[in-house]
Amino acid sequence: MKVVKRVNLKKSRFPIVFDFGFKRGMIEMSAQGTQGVPVLILKEGTGRSTGKEAQRNNITAAKVVAETVRSTLGPRGMDKMLVSSIGDVTITNDGATIMKELDVQHPAAKMLVEVSKTQDNEVGDGTTTAVILSGELLQKAEKLLDKDVHPTVIVDGYQKAAEKAIEILDKLSIPIAEKDDVILRQVATTSMYSKGIAVAKEHFADIAVKAVKQVAEKTDGKLKADIDLIKILKKHGKSLEETELVKGIVIDKELAHAQMPKTITGARIALLNAKLEVEKTEFDAKININNPDQMHLFIEEEEKMLVDMVNQIEKTGANIVFSEKGIDDVALHYLAKKGIGAVKNVSSGDLEKLSKATGARVVASVKDLAKDSLGEAKSIEEAKIGDDKLLYVRDAKNPKAVTIVIRGGTEHVVDEADRSLHDALCVVRNALEDGKIVAGGGAPEAELAKRLREYAVKVGGREQLAIEAFAESLEIVPTTLAENAGLDPIDVLVELRSKHERAGSPWFGIDVFSGDVKDMRKQNVLEPLRVKQQVIKSASEAASMILRIDDVIASKGVDKGAGGGKDFKPPGGDEDF
């Protein structure tokens, strides 16, 4: 503790300690009426910052995180190489991946990491935009705080601006139909323009649209697509162009016996959630065998039980069995003799997808297996890719679960292709479910900025300043796109504002390849409405939460005996206190 002055008061039996440093998190009470006894409120080693200092620290931390991912935005954005503590290397420009890999310590910066996670979980794309917009909203708010605008006023203004922006976007959106495959492919292509797989974007966009439409189902008149039913399998080797969509399931397993047929045409599939083994008793049992004949009978009986199981499978007409549990070697031998394929230790997730794809029903016992519980597929084949063997279940009956096998030259290429394909699948799903899209290239942000400035004048008061700040913040998207393309951001922004004021179309954005301001709808740069709306929701909520904080109290664990522990002795001994 830092003792500034020690005074003995005549009226008090206790010496009074005046501590103005607050380094120990101690809050002193007045000597009058309490005899000046110091009251410890916070733990030893606790740090505290309040008021404008706390706000500035939080805003600075958030701005630093936003600056980190800013250079990755757009088709001309750069990549980041992230090296983990154990030496694993990730090369990507995917905002969600960068934020996830960063070991962020500051609590306000962690909130921006949460923004990217939310954006990725909800809509699968727009993570970089959400983080950049959050940082810009806070930067504009900082200038208002310097002008003594209260944080609550800024938060209220931001909330009104966000609600208005979402409403405007909904009115501006372009409706699309389920059959518009060309537009859906353009939406998928736009999401992959900035990724490392831009060379094969057309091929991947086609796969994404086919896969999502294959698993989509109508529920209560609305189209729903669960992209968890699209299995993605990564195998490096060959090239990105050889990535394929399998209308069925590919399992990273091989047939359980060497004598089983490697190719099965007209597959009738049995799915088992049971062991094809002799069951052990659930209680302790003891069997006494007195002579070799009894032992021989015992083994024969066990074998007979396994043969009965195999016969039961054959009777149903199944010619391949997928089991979640193990299969006895004797059972495998008899299955192979009968020309029935078998795969053991299949994951429950793969079994569920097989059920969705082939129409088979998962049964808990061989006894429950019947003809109507079997699934169908045109063919099943075992294929070798590199050192691994995979089992392809092709052209399944009405496949409501499919597999995409990603190929690529190196592991890093395959990993980035996986991340890019995830974004493409998500945006196609969003566009298909909502039936609404907007143009990209910074066009919706520029139009929103223009309309929010007009709205701000109508609102008036101090909130007008916050709404105008929100409008300016939105222009960070076209500005960053221009910067990353090596263009002059001021020239581009001036031309962009001019086009939106004079031209009839709200879809003028930046063509980062030519450097001109063009109609993005005609350039086929399209994005789902849901992505843009979620960006505004996530960014405005995160910025508002950080702005409301005016006191940061950080507790730190102190080692025993190192100040504040049980063995801690104050400097100068107990008599000085």
C-alpha cells in the first residue's frame, strides 16, 4: 500500500491511514463517524478505470481489432498468416477464422470477436464487414464524446439509425424465385470473390447451389435448407476443379473384410445401431467347462448365434450393412461369403445422414431388421484417395443429405476452400429461404448513408448527430474496398455520393477491378439481404454495449505470499497500521 500520511487523532483510539493511490483497490471512508478505519472493498491487485478513460481504452481496443481485419475486405483484400502457439499455420482472409485464431485478451476486443462469431453462426458471411463497421461506429462515437455528447444519446441515435437502415434495406431488396439458379450462382460467386479459391469460383458456386437445393425442403409453405445435411470431406491431392458433389454420402471408412465386394450395384442398405457380436450378460456369470467336448460345443453355439444374425440380414435382402458398433470377425467372414458388404464403427452423424440420403431406417437390433427398413442407392464403391480409402454411396434414393469432396493441391488450399465453400453454402441458403437479395460492392452502404442523413434531419436534436455519425460509419465499407484495391478512397467516395444523389439506381458501387463506380446489379455482384441486415444489427449492438461502459474493474488473482495472500505482511510491520 502507498501510505501518504499517518496522523494520530486525539479523539480516536485508531491511527488513520490516508491512501490516495487506490492501487490496492481500497476505498477509504471519512474519519468522521467511522473512526477513520479503512474499508477494503476490492481485492488486492484489482485494477480500475472509470469515466472517459474507461471509454477511451475500450474504444481503442475495439478499433485495433477492426484495423487488423480491415485489409482483408473485398476481392482485392490481402490474406493473413496465423501461427498458433504450437506452430500450426493458417492462411486465410476469412474474418471469422482470423478472429477465432487471435488470442485476444482485452475484454472490449473480445466483444468484437463475439460479433464475428454471431455473424458467422447466423448468416455465415459478412464477418469482416461486421467487425469493421463496429470499429468505425466506435471511432465516430469517440468524436461525439469529445464534444460532450452523452453516451446514452449516442446509443439511442445508433439504435434508431439501425432500425431505419434495416427497414430501408428491406424496401430496397430485389425479390428472387426458387428457380433463379443463375442469380443464386451469382450470389455464391460474390461471396467467394475475395477468397483464395477465386480461380475455381464458378465450379464451387455451381456445386453450392446444387447441394443447397438438393437438401432444401418445404415446411409450412416456406423453403428451409439445413446445411448441416451437406457433409464436407477434405482430401488434398489433384486440383480445386476436381472437387465433386456426390448425391449420397461419402464415408471415411473402408469395407471391414478384404473378401467383400468393392463395388455393389443396386445397393440395399441396412443401418444398425447394434453390435454384430455375441452379447455379454449384464450381470456376472460363471460357466464351468469340464472337458474339451463342452468347450467345442460352447464355441459352436457362439458361432451359430453369429450365423443366425448373418442369415437374418441376408433374409431381408440387404447387400451392405453399416454398423455404429463393432462386428465380430466370424460374422464378417460369413457376411463376406454371402457377398454382403459391411462397414463397422460408423459415426452416429454419418449414420443419420445415410438414413436421410437413402431412406433407410436405423434399427437397434438385428431382429428388428426388415425389408421396409432398408435404404437404396444406385451404387456403392470403395475408392482410394492418396493413402486413404473412402466409401462412396452414390445416387441415393431421394437424397436429402449430400456430400462434397473437396480436392486441392495442398492442405492449406483445401482448408481455405472449405471455409470459402461454407460461406457460399450459407449465402445460397439465405437467398433461397428469404427470396430477397441486394447488390454488393459498397452500394447498399452508400445508399443507406444518403437516406440516413435525410432521416437524421427529421429526427433533430442531439440524436441527429449520432444518426449522422452512423451514416458516415457505413461509408467505411466502400472506402475500405477502394483502399484495398489501391484506389484513392476520397475520389471514389465523392463519385459514389454523386451517383447516388443524381442517378436513379441505388445500386452504384465500386468495381475494384476497373476502379470505376458502376451499377453493381448489372455487374452481377449480389448478396443476400439477411447478411447485410445482420451486419447492421451485430455492429450497432456491439458498439452500443461498449459505449455504455463507464467503469472497468479488473480483478487479478494474487499468488499466496506475494501480496494479499495469507502470509502477506504489510511494509514496516503491523505496528505501522
